[in-house]
Amino acid sequence: MSLVVWAVFGLGNGIREYRAAERAVAGDGRIGTFTASWLRCSREGCFWHGTFTTDRAESDPGRGVRLRGPDHETIVQGRRVPAIDVGLREVVYATATPPTPASEAAAPLIFGSLAGLLGAAVILLVVRRTPWSRVRRRPRGRSVIAACRGWVRGILEPDRWDVSTWGRSDVRVRVIRSPWRTIAWGTAWPLFAFFAFGLLAMPLEELPRTVEFEDRLVLLWFPLLSVFLTGMAVQIGRMLVLRPRMRVTGDAILLRDSVLLWKTVRIRREDIAAVHHKTGGYLVPGRYAELTPFREEPNLHLLLRAERRLPGRHLRWGNWIWLVESRQFADRPRLPRRDETYRRISLRVRQPERTAEELRRRLGQGPSVPVVRKPRFQPTDHFMDGRSSTHHGVGDRTITIKGALPQPVVARISNDGPTVLDATLHQTEHGRGRALVSMRAGQAPVRVVLADGPRRGDERYLRIRASGSWTVTLSGPETAPEFDSEIHGEGADVVAYTGPSGIGVLTGNTGAAQVLLRRPDLTLEYGSLHAAPAVWHRWRRYPGSPFRAVFAVPAGAMLQISGEGDWSLKVLPLRLAPGTQDLLDGRGVNHLRTFEDSVNGRDTEVLLYTGPHTMVDASYKGKKAITIHRLDDAMAPSSTHVIAAGRNERIEVRPWTLLQVNGDGGTGRWHLRPSR
């Protein structure tokens, strides 16, 4: 706004200077004599200052003016020069050498043009990058009087005045703002108020005494600028005087912020899906509003089950002032807008962790009890429950397992010898076997799964090759170590997950690892690899490279891990918030990769599709193949798509569909692109 005022001032001054120079050249003015008194130099040049006395008034004492036209070097102190007064204050022109109109008007015209262009660019930038709310158009046929009546009814409606945040709150909550920013804006408030009053009063005093049109045009801009400054002063005054409040009652939460909201917001208890005190750990579609005028991080987040409108104040009434703290006008603060809907409301409170815990308890929400709507992994009976078979030996030996295995079993193998132990499983006595594990001397015992192959027979052969003593114990899944959040291990192992459904993150510092997802009876889910090696190509080329894999883990699943060294598995809960279909809650959200248009990668990842119902074109470029699992509400695979190298496949997806892509370990690249 100031740039626009300076632009009008510069352009008006340029026009005035041009007209004055034209009148001086034409001799249209009062003729008199200029007496030089002193020389003053500035950025505009060097000019003589003195007194000007008209020839018609003998008793005229003269007035202090500046002489324009002649070169300052041709005049000395005390010299009298014929001059003409064309009506400009404090300026007269030499009649012998008047300046050209173009030279006099060039500087102010250039200044005004540059200020106008810069002001227009700034205004355009603010308009384009500020999330303005849509203005409701007045319906056709509706008079201005009817519109004013509706506005008055909106002010007097009971919902605006009957709902109060004063009174006893079931949860002690104190909404806060940054003290340093409050002090800074409070210091600036008297300046805004003073300038708003001064700019409004200046035209009332100067307009009756102003003759030039350009001066009147400049003075008329001051009331418009004072309107903006008045709105800013009012909003800063509200921020200083009216403190935001939050009140928790038996059936609702009441929010009041006189700076950002024009009335109290009442959020029903059943409309709140979750409460968080940290940014992250949740994923919700739609917009969000931050009830803070400053560029500061909120620490209490209310996640709603459905979109909701907020009675936000219009930016044009002064709230745009809070956007000056943001590097990007649409970044922060996210002020509430009218005619927009929100799924998350964020604010700053004192003691956010305690407040969030008490709100969850008041709303009947457990802080760490995820909801699994359709559990698929349930404990089942196993033919070896409560039984085990232990075999001891020294050196090379073959253990014969008589009869078919109705269900896979867990084999615990320990190597007590001085060299490497290799274990293989054979379907026939002299046939080719499948490698199970290779253990170095002194390594901790490992667990592997023994299962029938595609060719079933009456006997199975477990062949041990070692140079020392060893022990093999066959048992059911109840011997697998249990964990509910995090477990560490070395080499191969079989573990039972007892926590809620979530996202598993497997990391290690040596080689690579594989994970097979098994049911509680140890049978394979879809008989396919669930989590592919994270960096298989690095394991081959650079032994000892770290690896990391992200995959879905259903509740009650058995995980068979095959690794070359130490590894760590952490499962972060992920759930659908109760009563919602699109609000994900839990720390596992931070490891999801969302996409709406297209996504590509190399390793195993869990994806969340947030776009509309469509078909996704899945392609793979590499030497092996990848597997894409569609996950259900329990994080278990509901369907599987195998994509070979160089092939494409179309997969139907709906909004908020979870997909797990099992990469080939980094040798190839997969790509998913929705077809619109």
C-alpha cells in the first residue's frame, strides 16, 4: 500500500513539475527578483536559495525560495536574478534560462513508475500466494436491505452469544501464544493506531488549503491507507486484550479466539476421532486450521471424523497482518477461512502431553489401543503344541523325520563346534536339498521353519554338516520368542508378534535380510515372499553394508527372518481411527509413502493411495520380479500381483488403499501410475 501511495505521489509530482515548467517557459506567472543567499547541494543537484520579491508589491518583504534554471556556477552570493513564480511553494524559475519541462518531470516520473511497478508486483504476489476465502455473491433479486438484515441476524444469532467458554472446564486447558511475539506486536500497536489516526486527519487539514489536483489525489490515498492500518490496529488490540480460551464440557469442546474466529466454536464429543500432542503420527485428508496468529508450531491437534466449517474472520478486516511472518503466505499460519472445511484443528496449549492424555480419557479414547476391525491372524491349534523332539550329534549326520508334516515346525539349531555348520532339508534321501542355515562357530542358536515342499512323501531328511557337536530341537510355534513392539536378533530366527497391526521396520548393519510372513500355524501367507531383501545388490558387492526394509505386519503374525548378521525389528502401530474410513492413526503413519499421481522406487515399501477410484498401471524394469500386495484393514495381504521384468499390469484401487510393493533389493525399479 505504501508503494502505491509513493507511486501516485511520484507521478503526481512529475505532472505538477511538468506543468510548472511549461508555465515558466510561457511566462505565465508573477514576475519578480530573486536574491541569492546561500548554495545547497543534494542528490538532486546544487541550487541557490534566497528571497523572492515581486515587482508589483513595493512593500513585499520577500520569502525564502529555491531558484531553478541557471547553472549554479554563474551566480554568486548577493546577486539579483530576474525570476518568475508559477505557483509552486518554495520554487521560482529564472526568466532568462528556464528549464525544459521534460528534464524537470523526468526524475519524479521515473520514481513513481518504479514504485508503482514494484507495488503492483508485491500486491500480485500477495494475492496469488495467499489462500483467500471465497466471497459469497449476493443472490439475484436480493436487495441490499435484505442483505443487511441477514448480516444483523448473523450478529444477533443466539449461537454467537449463548455459547460461552467462561465457566468450569472438565479438563484444565490453557491456550497460550508466544510471549515474545506478543510483546513485539504490542509494541507496534501504538504506532499503527497513531499512523491510522494521523493519515485520516491529514486530508481534513490539508485539503481546504491545497490547490493542485495532484496534491489532492495524494491526500485522498491517506484515508484508504488509514482503513488498512485501523484494521491492523483493531486486530492487534484484540490479540493483546482478548485471550483465547478452551473449555471442555460433558458433551463438547468449546473454542474461542476473538482474533481468528467471529464466534465460539462448539465441537461435539462424538465428532472428535483422535487427539494428538505431537505433529505426525496421524494421516488425515483435507485441510487443517491453526488457531494461532503467529508462525509457531502448534502442540495440540484435534482430528475430526468429518469435515467441518469454522467461523473464521475475513482477511480483509485486518487478519492479513498475521501473514507477514510467513516466508510463504500459504505456509503458516494456516488461519481458518470461511467457506472452507477442515478435518484437523491445531492450537498451542500449556502442558500439551497432559492435556492430550486427559482429553483422550475424557473422550473415551485409549492412547495406545489400536482398533483392528477384521482380524485375520488368530491363534490356531498346531499338531506339535506342547511337544518337542531334541536331537544331539557330532560331525556330519542326517536326521530322518518320518511321516508327512501336516504343518510347518520350528527347528532350533545350535552349533557348539569350532567350525561352520551347514543345515539342509531334503525331500528324498539322495535328492538335492534346500539350504536352511549356515552358522559360524560361537554363533547364537538360530530358528528356522521346516515345511513340506511341493512333492510330499513319507520321510524328510535334515542333513547336518559340522565338525563339532550340535543340537537340533523340533517344536511348534509356541517356542518362538514373542514381542509387541521391538526385538533384536542375529542370523535366522522365527518370532511371534503379539502387538497391534502396524508397520515393521527391519534394520541391520551387516549384509541383507529377508522376511517371510506366516500365519500362527506357521503356514505361509499366499506362499510368497512378504518383504523382499532391502539391499540385496549391495550385500553381494559390498559385504557389511547396512540395510533397511519397511513392510506391513498384521496382529498375531509369525515372522521368519533370514539375516547374515545382527538385525533389529521395530513394529509401529497403525490403525483406522474409530468411526472413520480415511483417518489413519499411530506412529506407523510416519513410514507410509502416500501417492496420488505416480510413485516409483527400488526397495520394499508400504504405499497409501489417496486419490479417487481408478486403475493403477504397475510396471517393473529389472532382472527379477516384484510382488504387489493389497492390504486389508488388518494389514494382512488380501490379494497379490506378481509383475515380471518388462511387464505391465493394471490394478484397481480405491481411495485410501494400502499397497505393499516388494522390491527386488535395488537391482530394478518399479513404477505405479494411476490412469485418469
